[in-house]
Amino acid sequence: MSSDAKEAVAAITAAKNPRELEQLRVRYLGRNGSVTRELRRVGDLPPDKRAAAGAAANQIRKQVESALTQAEKKLQQQQYEGETASITLDVTAPVDTPDAFGHAHPVMSLIDDVVRIFWQMGFSVIDGPEIETEWYNFEALNIPADHPARDMQDTFYLEGGNLPRTHTSNLQVRYMEKHQPPIRIVTPGKVYRNEDEDQRHSWQFYQLEGLVVDKGITLADLKGTLLAMMKGLLGEDTQIKLLPNYFPYTEPSVELHATCVICGGKGCKMCSHTGWLELGGAGMVHPQVLRNGGIDPEVYSGFAFGFGPERIAAIKHGVPDVREFWRPNLNFLEQFE
């Protein structure tokens, strides 16, 4: 270390407070500091001497910068120790507890309830990517390129061909690729769709889907599973019915309807006076979807289902507009404590 560097480091190390340290920084590294001036002089030297002089000046600059950093840390530690030395804290002393604590969001609380029900039935909870490829989001689920669900009206597309997932079914194929039956999973998570918002729809919402694959799985197993779920969520008196429908990834496909929790099946405005509420879709997994997941449909069968937790939470709590759940309205959310 040169004598100039030793002098600078000694002065910096002896600094007694941050103000003195800042003065030394300006003295050595400021616009007109001694080290800065030396670096500027390098350009005025003959070409054959610039490399050596520049290396020496840079070495001094690095040593001064390092000394400043160490001194700053030392002064901060001294300040901290001085402040804490005068603090007395009795961790055994009683404290005042707040009058109220936060509580779970009503939609997240419902998802937790659903997950708990399926966990008790032996299901595993699976998570995965929200940004997905077209293969896992569409093609592996038997949704060809010309299917309406692929239309730009329904899907956000990103540069490079990827997209925010439009359902959590993408996780089902991913799971089948890595696991052989028996399979029992639920996949809660956020999904995204390019659609107009209204009282029952949003461009971003939660979805919870389930998948069961094993030998001898039938539609009766699907109905029994859905009935157990709805009784656990809406009460033991809840009944369900499955109506024919079409989904490209299930065959046969059904709609899940449950008795209205508002009127008990008698008919009201919430259920359009039918006594029944449409809650989601389900069906037996299409053989091609099983093949895409690496599972032989000649040996195994399975069922899948999916629904929106916001929709069920709105029904359960009598909320007419699902958008209310995600608006920054604490007065509204505090009702669900």
C-alpha cells in the first residue's frame, strides 16, 4: 500500500462520526478530491506511462472505497449499540391485545373448506404455473385449434405463444405425465379469461378442479364425490343433479346443479325460481386426455370436475355481485369475520 493510501485509510479509520466520514469521502473521492485528481492526471502522462500510473491510482481508489465502507459499517454498529444499550425490555410484561384481528377472505376461506373436504377423502393439493403453453392449456385437453375456447375473445395471449392459463386443468395433464394411477388431486388457483366483467364474471378469478384416475372409475364415483363436497360446503340437506353437457376434455360431460341454499329448493330470485343452482362442470376424462398424460385408457378411467369458488361463496353468503369480493371495501369484507 502506498504512503498516500495508508494516510487516507488511517484518517478514514479514525473517523468518529458519519459527518466526519463524509468529509473524508469528499476529500479523497469527491469531484476535486485528491484521488480523483490523480486519476485525471493519468490522461496527461506520456502513453508509455499511463498504464502503470492508472493502475496505481485505481488501486488507491479501491483501497479508499473499501476503507469508507468498513468505517461506515463500524459507525452504524456503534450507533446501534449505543441506542440499544439504554433500552430496557421486559419480555414477560403483560401487553394489551388488539380488539380485533384480521380474518380470512370469504373466497379463500371457502377454498380452504373445499381443500379440507377433499383432503379428508384422500386427495392431494397440487399447484403449478399460471403462465402456460398452448399444449397444456388446450391441446393436451383435447381442445383443437378451431375450438371456440381458443378464440381471442376468451384467452389472453402473450408474446412467444404462451398465455395466462384459462383453467387449472393444465395441472392435471402435468401431474399425469409424472404420476401413474391411482391419482386423486385437486388444483385450486387463479385463472384468466378475456371477457367482460359483470355480476357473475370477471377477467381474473379462482378455479378449483379435481381429477381422479384409477381402475374401474365410473360416473357413480363422480356423483358420490360431488355430493360429499356439496354437503360439506352447503349443508347435509343439499342435493345435487347432473345434467348432460359438452366439454372437449370429458366424455360423457355433465353440469353440476345443487339445491338452492337460499330457498332450500323451493324457488327464489337467486335460483331463477327453479330451486337449483348451476355450480360447475364435470365428466369422465376423455380417453385422448389420458393418453396425452401417458396413461392407458384401456386400463384406467377417471373423472374430472371444476367450479368457481367465487360463485359458490356468492351463493353461500347471498352476495349478488362476485366483483364485490375483490373491491377494496373493508366494510363489506368485515361482514365475513
